[in-house]
Amino acid sequence: METKIGKIDWLFLFLCLLLGILAEESFFRGQIGISYIVFIIAFYAVFYWRYHRYPFSHQRFGSLVLCCIWLLSVSYFLNNNMLFYALNIIVIPGLVIFHLVLVTSPKSFQWSQPAFVTYLFSRLLDALKYNAVFAAYLGKGMKRGVDDDKLLVWKKVLIGVVISIPVLAVVLRLLMTADSQFERMVGGFPNWFRVVDAESFIRFFIILISTAAFFCLMQVLFQKQIKVMKQEANLQQLPKLDAIISITVLILINIVYVLFTLVQFKYFFSGTLQGDLTYAEYARKGFFELLFVTMINLSITIVVVTFGDRGKNGIKRLTQLMLTILVISSAVMLSSAFLRLSLYEDAYGFTFTRVLVHSFMIFLVVIFIYTLVKIWVEKLSLFHFYFITSLIYYTAITVVDLDKIVVKENMNRFEQTGKIDVHYLNSLSPTGVLGLIDLYEKDKTVPDLQTILLERQKEANIESLPWQSYNVKREQAADKLKKLQIQ
């Protein structure tokens, strides 16, 4: 890989160094908050400065991905859900890399094809190679103009210093033990080097790695591609599933599902308990099994639609009919699971997990509707729709703040039944604390509520976080706690 570094590249390297410093300040100085969106703004400012004349491709889809990146970054500032906090540490960098490779890829290259995955990893591999090439280039630059004999002398001096360090450590230790006056004189030496302690070294290493990653990846993507990967219709070359076998499997599965639905229809959708079951037993009975079977059905449908041999018109129509029955049966099971979970929430309250599962089932409904259309309209792309829908769904549930929905529904349930789990609300993000404050203002007699708020108030009074950790919900909760008059 040939490396030519001009003035603009050195300036870009300096900007990447500033980005590396900002990355270390943003992500390694405490809990992440507003610092994420600050870094993303700076990162894309440098990126678009470097690529201001670059002919971007896939701009419409790239804009959607970029919008999702910004919204997910803002969620660190707006919300404080620990699940999404942890997931987005991986998701956002992955989306950023995907976005950079996407908009710099050839215009004729379709991102929804398997070949794009290979292309993406090849660009990352090129960035690693560029690191080694650039390091070698810097090494040659440092040697330039230096006499080889002098360079050899300095190398030997450095080797001598490295060999002397362990010997000096042992000798100094022995001499300090032998003479107290010498110990007092030498004992102050380590204080001179506190500026290069272990923590500073680690932070410097993080900055160095971040700078190299930003610079090399964007330099590689900026370079014109000499070799463009060929994109082939690989799906047509893969072996097809036999139409007769597929229809046989679908018919047998559909017979079971139709019988199951007919026999259990009243049990699915009636609002009464069956036999001696409790609400928990009734709601939980078969819930995860139904959800799991629904996912299996979706997988079967995708495999048959993607790899199945539709055959001639009669066989083709029969396959489409069987797939349609399978999707409808799956929808019935999904509805049953949804109603069971709703019944359980009415009886025992709302939690983050239950609301998240509810949202996931709504997402599955959208997926099933599109899959049903795909069964009859073959030219549609499943992966294209699935990826975009999944990206929008994940971004939406991250930004919406599901904890707020949990608190709201539990407050509504408290007003109707007088039941509420204050310990669970306390375990949520600061949104749960805000809910407890509202609850205290409405009813101060709720058991354990006053004790929890007093503990939270003490934490708010002594808590001091750096600017990187600034979060809207946390600040709102802290301000309300400080002003709250607890009797």
C-alpha cells in the first residue's frame, strides 16, 4: 500500500489527534452523558471537512442511518436507561463505521447484498494495513537526515538504559536499606515522575489508539478504489429448496396450527381464568412458548420465500397459500401472547421488560405484514425492509424512554387499585425517581416511599459528576429531590 502524505493530510492527522483527545475525555472520565453527542458532532464535523468534495453514494439511506446515529447519541443526554446505555456503546460505533463505508462505497454497490458485508470488513482490514504502512512511513521520516552511525549509537544507548533499569532498581533498594540519609535523599525521586503515572500512560495510549483509528479508517475510505468488488446475484446460484418438500412441510405445520387455534380459540381470547389457574399462571402459561413458535414460523417463512423453488403456477400458488396460512396462524399466536401479557400487567403491574416485550411484539406485527405482502409480490426485498425497520424500531425505543411509560402505567394502576411497587420504580432510571416524587406529592402514606426518597435525597446532595455525565433526567430528579420537603 503506497502512502503519500501532503499538507492537508498532516492537518487532518492533527484534527484526528484532537478527536482522540476528545474521545478520551468523553468516554473515559466518568459515566457517559452529554459527552456522546458532543463527540459525534465533532467527529462528523471533521469527517465532512475531510470529505467536502467527495462524491457520496447511497445518500438517502445514509441520511437515515446518520439520523439514527444522532438520535441514539442524544439518548445519552436525554435518558438514562442502563440497558440501552450498555447496548449503544457497541451499536453506535458499529453504525458509524457502517455509515462511513456506505456513503464512500461505489454507487453501483447495493448495501442489502451479502457482498457488502465482505466489502465492509475488507475496508476495515485496509485501515489496519494503513496503520502499519503509516507507522513505517513515520519511522523513515524520523531517520531521514540522521547519520547511520549516530543512529546506531543512540540505539545502543537506549538498549543500555533498558538493561540498566532493573539493575538500578535492585541496587537503589539495597543502598536505601543500608543508609537512612541516602534513603531520605533518594526517596523523593519518584515524586518527580508523578506526571507519568500509570493512569496518565493509559490515557495517552487511549488517545494514540483513537487517533490512529480515526485517521487510518477515514484515509483509507477517502482513497479511490482501484479494484471494485463484483456484485453477483449469489442467491440465484444457491441450491433451491424442493417445492414438493416445502409444501409438504408447510401443510403438516399448518394443520397443527389451525387445529390448535380452533380448539384453543376461546381459551386464547376469553377474559376469564381457566380452571383453578391464578392470573400469573394463566398469563405465563405458554406465553414464551407461543412467542418462540412465532419466531420459528417467521424463520420458516423467510427460508421458503428466499430459497424455495416456487415451481409452476399451480405449485407456486399452493406454496403462497400455505405460507399465507402460516403467517396468519402466527399472527393469531402473537395476538394470544400479547393479550396474555396485558392480562398479567393488569394483575401485577408494569415493568420495563414487559413493556419492551410488548413493543417487540408490535414490531413483529409490522414484520409479518410486510412478509405477507412479500409472499405475493416477489420483487420486494426482505433484508432491505427488515434492516431499515429494525434500525428505526431500535432507535425509537431508545429515544422514547420506556421507563416513562412504565412509570405512567403504574401510576394509573395505583389510582385505580391503590397498588404500586415503589421498590421497583426506585430500581429504574431517574425517570422512576421522578415518578416516586410525583407519587409522594399525591399520597405520603405509601409504605417505604418516604424512606426511599430520603435515601435518594442524601445521594443527590452529595453527588458531584463531571460535565461528561450531564443528563437531563438525572438533573431533573436531583433538582426535585433537593427541593422536596420530606416530613
